[in-house]
Amino acid sequence: MAYLSTAQSLRPARRSIFALIGDLTALYRQRRELAQMSDVELSDIGLTRAQAEAEAARPIWDFPRR
């Protein structure tokens, strides 16, 4: 069994460009759906209209780090 050095194990794994594009596309769709939710639906998930609009207005390259 091969073991990774400490430096190798701390390095983030590389992702394919296709995985990144898929994640960004999903994020874009989620933000569009969030912007279209009713006030009742937003309150069900604990968000205000202002919070939903702020999230939906974020640019596509502004995504959460995992």
C-alpha cells in the first residue's frame, strides 16, 4: 500500500473542467430558481426576499468553496 506524504495529502484534489462547468451550471440554475420562489416558499427555507435576491444577483464565478 502506498502512502502519500503530508504535503501531497494536504493538496486539494484537481477536478476536471467538465465537473467545474457542471457545478457552475447547477449553481446558476439554483440561483435562478431561488429568485423565482414565492415569499411563502422562501420563508419555508428560512430566507427573506432580500436574501434570496442578493444570492441570485451574485456573479457565476462567486461560488462557495468546498
